[in-house]
Amino acid sequence: MPEIPDWFRPVAEYMLREGLPETLKIAAVAVTASTLIGLVLGTLMTINFLPLRSVIRLYIEVWRGIPILVTVLFIYWLPAFELGPFRVQMNAYASAAVGLTLWGSAQVAEATRGAVRSIPKEQHEAAAALGLGWIGRHVFVIVPQALRRLLPPMVGLLVNIIQNTTIAFVIGVSELLETGNRQFENLTLQTGNGHPFTIFGFVLVVFFIISFPLTLLARYLERRLV
Amino acid sequence: MFHTRVEILAAFDTAFIWENREELWEGFKNTMKAAAIGVAGSFVIGLLMGAARAQRIPVISQIGGAYVEVIRNTPILVQIIFLFYGLPQLGYRVDAFTVAWLSITIWGGAFNTENFRAGFEAVPTRLREAGYALGFSPLQTFVNVTLPIGGRIALPSSINTYISVLKNTSLLIAITYPELTTVANGIQANTFKTFEMFAVLAVVYLAVVWTLSALIRLLEARLALPERV
């Protein structure tokens, strides 16, 4: 068992105290927003109305096709603009969350479309026979059943988004990778040895500890539910 | 808001893009260079490791399994930075280009291992048994039966991995490898031609990604198995 060197403890504590909560916060915002937007868009896509379908299809293909980093950088560099009475200038944190949400909602929308389609049409008919309109049918009957099928890909999305929060490092958000990088730079300046192998290795380990159980959960759910 | 949008459209400077065409073209070539090695490398790794996983070759199969889990459960951006700063500490002198192709190859190889493993494992046992009945050795059976059928099954998902490999080259901005995103972002940071440069990025990435996606659909139809297995 190798000794833990003296310098490592404060570095790791700083990263876990300052960086990790930011990582998890961005991930939580992006996952929640992606799920809500994606569920609505994916369900709307099952309506047989070509213009609407085409617009949502375009949204999905654009945000899935462009690398997330490019989307995040674009939002970050966007000049301030007026939205009604508000003047909007995105900070780094919001840029990362919005960029991840555009990508994540496209993923959820595509998965939702498939899941909603897979619900047998008898369910629609039975719900209609109960007097439910289109919105009631979907909110109370169809989407809840589709959610069961959506659960495994949603856990997968959570893993993906947690990992992709590191993109925020490029625009300077103090998430886990950025705090690690700061410590690496400080140590390099102070002692001449930044210990990059250990510090960035530690970042890898933390992400693995978070992601791996979730990956196993997704796999388990896939076997159980589908 | 309408007012702002008109201003932006009026200010969109196509000539500026043309003036910077050479720099952008260099960036695009660097993107494609790293992506080409990444795609080829991840194809080879995926094929070999996927075969070892599907055939349950002892030791190699377990190493392959661990490799896949580690790469898939850690962010590629951290992998890139880990290699870029970590390898020199271990005594390997590496430049940005080496880390560029190496990191995306390792990443794509892990995802492709899973694609090929799933493809090979989807080949029904009875087809392999037919191979053995013809007197084929395990290796001959793999090359003549499992590979052509499983390879076709794995093809669409492996192209999806190549698409991701290509998109991941944009992350190489973190190690200042001069690929397309790094170049375009650098130009816009100096000139404030934000819309022009990101329009270029969006058009280029979407053109390549959409072409490859169309290829998947085309191949899926062309390579559909003659007999449903």
C-alpha cells in the first residue's frame, strides 16, 4: 500500500469541496431540463403533422450533430441580447447548462418518440373511450407507460451528462476538472512538480466512482424492464 | 428582439469567412487527420478486442472488459488532459498531435469493442455449429461465419462510434491541438466575428455528421442479412 503523500490531502479536499458540487449542480440542472423538454418534444413528434415533426426533427439532428463543446462555446461567446424586457448575457455556468440541455433534450426527445410509439394503440383507444382528450391521454396514460421503457436510456443519459459537464472546464467553470487543473497549476508554480498524473488520475477515479454504479443500474434496468 | 436579429443578419460578414479560408482549411485538415487515425485505430481495436470478448479468450477478454468500463465511465476530456500532462511525468515526451490521435483512438476503441462484441454475440449458435460441422477450426469458423455476419450486425453502431470520434476531436481545444474548433474559436475571440465562425463550425460538423448518418441508413438497407438470423 503506497503512502499517501502530504500534498495530496488538501488538493483532493479542495477538489471535492469546491469542484464536485459544481459538477453535480450543472449535471442536475441539465438532466432535469433535458428530461422535461425532451419528453414534451418527443411526445409532440408522434403527432402526424408534418411541419411540426420536421421542426422537432431538425432540432434533434442539429443539437445531436454539433459537438456539445461547440454549442457551449457559441452560447458563451454570444453577445448580450434583448429578450423582451430583459438583457441576457450568459455566464459560463449558464452556457454550460444550456449547451448540455440542448444536446440532452435532443437525446431524450428521440428516445421518447420511440417509447411513445411503442405503446399499443389500444391504450390510446381505451383512454379515448374514457373521454380523455389528446393531452389527457398522453399525460395520464401513454407517457407514464412510456416512462418505464425510458428509464434505462435516462440513466444512461445521466451518466453521459455527468461526464460531459467537464466541457465547462474549457470556459472556466470551477467544476471538478477545473479545480484539479488549478491545483495542478498552483503546485507547478510553487514546487515545480504539479503531479499531473495523480491529480488528473484522481479526477478520472472520482468520475468512475460516480458513473460505474449508474452504468450497472442502467444495464440492470434494461434487463428488468424491457 | 426582432431588431437585434436584423442587426445580426445585416452584420453577418461572409467575406470574413472567405478571408480566413486558409486558416480554417488547415484546422479542418487537422481535425480530419486526427479523426482518420482515430477511426482506423478504433476499428482495429474494436475488431480484435470485440472478438476476444465474444470468444471469451481468457485474460485478454477480462482486460478488454476492464478497458471498456474504465473508458466508458470516465469523461473523454479528462482522459485527453490526463494523457497530455500525465505521460510526460512518466517520462514519455508527447506532442499535442500524438495525444490527439491517441486519446480519441483509445476512446473509440472501447466503444467499438462493445459494438463488435454485441455484433459477434448476436450471431446464432447454430450458424457457428454449422461451421464446426463442416470441419472448420474455431478460428476458421470465426473468420468465415462469425465475422461476416456479426460484422454486418455491428456496422451501424460502429459508424455511430466513428461519428462520436469525429465530434470528440473538438475537445482537443483543451490541449491546443489546432483542429477546426480551436482555429475558429481563436479567430472569433480576436475579431468578435462570433456568428461567422460558429456558422462555419455548425455547417462543417453537421455536413460530416449528417453524411455519415445517411451512410448508416444506406448500409443498413444494403447489408440487411439475406436470411433473418
